Amino acid sequence: MSNLYYLFILACSVFFPLVLSFYPKNPFYKNFKYVLLSIVFVLVVFIPWDVFFTLNKVWGFNSDYVLGIYLLSLPLEEWLFFVVVNFSTLFIFHLIEINLKVGMALKLASEAFFYFAILILFFCLIISVPEKSYTFTASLVGILLALIVKVSRLGLFRVYFLISYLISLVPFFIVNGALTGLWSSEPVVFYDDTKNLSIRFFSIPLDDLIYNFDMILLASFTYFVSKNSKSDQVFEEYEQR
């Protein structure tokens, strides 16, 4: 039954967000078309990246913990990972978006967060050249995405993203811990540490934090922009607060 392990982790990750999506007071299901669009964007960017790094042995997957169904060298569970994780994090983003009251402190904190993120990613980019391909690629993608968000007029998005991202770190450490061997005899996903910073939080490579930041930022930004593409309210609200 160990070959169901990765699938079991994904099922546990998505169960509550999926069920609660239909809760009448927080009807996330009404935004599913925007969720689907954002997940497609993530797949377009991250699947080629994932395939390339898998083929070049930057990381790999333990065949004992997957079903054995592969598409483009990736196990089925890895494809589902991008669907499940982004759906769950967008659910968190949705809850923050409809419930959070944005004040000046949060606005300033979100501005500082993106400046800090860009500086940290730039530092990681410099120290990763040229051997550490995972660190270099994840940092470069993160810098580009953060700059796009920073120069946009979507001030409210930056606030919502900051809070939802910090909250999402809790399930991130649980899920990635399970995938990297924190609670199992062997990891589901293994890494060539010569291609990353070789720094781990328990069993999780530091580079996974950057990768997770990139993925969630792209998904959240696409979701927010597509959902509000026909309204200037997101700009006006932020400017008035």
C-alpha cells in the first residue's frame, strides 16, 4: 500500500478546502473558473520546469510511493500536486480576500515584504551561480514574478497575498515534510544536493521554500487579476484606505 502514499498526502491536503468550498457563507465554488485558469497557468510554467529537472536528475521520485503511472517522465501524483496545492492555497487566499480588513499597517507590511523577498531572492541568485541550478532557476523566477507584482497597481493583492502566503506555510511544512521523508523511512521526492543550497529545514530543502513562493505567487496573481479584470474596484479600494 506504500504506492498510495503520495496520493494519500494529496487527498488529505485537498479534502477540507474542497468540502468547505461549498459552504454558503464562503462560496468559493463560484470562483472555480478563475481557479482553473490559474492552475492552467501554473501547469504551463511549472510542468516543463519539473520535467526538465527530473530528466537532469536535479530531483526524482521514489517509485515505491507512487502508483507507477507516468506522463512526460512525471508520476501522475506530481501532476495532481500542482492542482491540489494551488487549489488549497487559493482557497486560503479567497478566505483572506473576503474577510480581511486592510489597514495602513498591513499595506506597509506588504510593501516591505516584497522588497525583502526581492532582496533575498537576488542574494540566492548570486550565490547559486553557476552550479546550483535549482536555486538559480527558482530565485530568478521569483524575482521576475515579485517585480511584476511590485510594479502593478494591485495593492490589495499584495496585502492578501502576504497574509495567505504566511498562513499557507503551515500546510506547506506538513505536506513537504511528508514528501521529503520527515515521517517516512524514505522520501517520496529526493534531490541532488549539489544542485541546491544544501540547507534544509528538517527534511525540506530551503530551495523548496523559494519554489513554493513562486508557484503560489503565480497562481494567486493569475486568480486575482482574472477575477477582477473587469473592475477598477481593486485599485480604488486600496487608494482610499
